[in-house]
Amino acid sequence: TTQNQPFDVLVVDDDPSIYDLLHMVGQREFSEATFEQLPHLVLLDIDFHQEKDGIDWLPMLQARFQKKVPVVIFSQSDSQQHIQQAYQAGAVAYTQKPDELRGWKDYVVAMKKFWYETATIPQ
């Protein structure tokens, strides 16, 4: 993916404000990104406050996208057990959610830089 081409990101989180926040910050800092359902990348939260969590959803998402879409866990948890489970289940990265707006801006900027300048993703 070359910079400034459309870049779709699937956000899977039980908190609607996270989607709104990423969408708002993304419009300013990563304008070519669309946070939706036809992704180049999946951001998956762990804690859905339900019986199934993000770790349970990870294999289902991988099956849905035939393991062609990278899944990044983003969570408030820094539990070593969660981190280990995420990687064992196939996440390409485990990241922590920022605590404040400035942190979200830095998170989105770092994500953009990584996926455009460091990583190569499937077409």
C-alpha cells in the first residue's frame, strides 16, 4: 500500500466511543484511513464485557478474512497472560490503548507510519 491511497481498518471494540475517537483523530492524522468493515487491518479489543472476548473472536476473524488481514490487539490490559494468548491465537501485534487524546493521536500516527513505512501487507 502506498501512502495516500485508501486504507481500511476494521475496529472491533464494545465501546462505541473508541470508534468515534479513532474516526475523529484518523480524519486529521490518517485521512486516507476508513475505519469500517472491509479492512486492510483489524484493530481488535480484548475485553468486550461479555462471555467471549477478543481472543475468542480472533480465530473467527482470521477465518472470515482467510488469514489475509493482519490483526492487531489493542487493549487496556497489560496482562502477560493476555499478551501471550493474543500472539498464540495469531495476532500480529499487541498494543495498549492510550489514556488520553494526545496518546490516541500518537497511536494513530505510529500505526500509519508502521503500516506505510515498515510493514508490507497483503494486497
